[in-house]
Amino acid sequence: MKSPAAGIPKNESNYKVTRFRNKVRSSEGIPMRRLMRVLLGVETASFFLAAMIHAGVLISGYEHHEAMIAESVIGTVLLGGLVITLLHSRSMFTTAIIVQAFALLGTLVGIFTIIIGIGPRTVPDIAYHVSIVIVLAVGLGLARRGRRTETI
């Protein structure tokens, strides 16, 4: 039986395998690395927008100091993760997993505070928390999928 790399010099074969592994694509055909960075950017922006709403900057009537602090911290961690993925792309999926797991944990704490009555209990707050949990879970799944091909 012939080897799949038969007739191809060893260095060229390794190069092609590495290129293929680095071109992991999502099911829609968008490069996984680009999709991951866009997702981190959207998550970052959403937490900063939520923080500005809870600060009363964008909309009044939804002020909540503790929620604003928590969302600012989560947004900052996600922004830091996004910057790291741009500077150190070889470990981008690992970085994405770490920062999104942190954001998911923080969001689950936020849901817990809503349930026990400490956090803001408005319909937009509940809808945001449910939505961002879904987005973060999808992001974690994509990052895990991409990490399988990551070389550190």
C-alpha cells in the first residue's frame, strides 16, 4: 500500500499537514481563528455595554453598581484574552477557553445573584444573562474544537 505522502519530500509533506491543521474551519466555512476572535470581540463589547447600562451611561433606570463592576471585570478579562490571541496566535484557542470559562463562571454568579434577589431582576437583565450564557457556551465549544489542532 502506498503512503499518502509518497512522492512528496518529507519537509513538503509536513508543511502541507501543518497548513491543513492550521486551517481548521467552522461548519460555515469561516476560518476558525477569525470566528473565535470575532466571537471574543462580540462578547467583550456586550459586557462593556452591559456595564455602561448598569452605570447609567447609556440608559437610565437600570443602574446597579455591583453588576457594573462585575461586567467591567469580565469585559476586561475578555478584552485581554482577545489581545493575547492577536499577539500569540499559536495559543489562541487555549486563551479563548480560559477567558470564556472565566466569563461563564462570572455570568453564572450573576444568575445566582438574580435568583437569590441580590442582583438586578429586570427582564432585560435576565434575557441578557440567558443569552450570554448561550453565546459563551458556544464559544467554549468552538475553542475546544479548535484547540485540538493547536500547536503550543
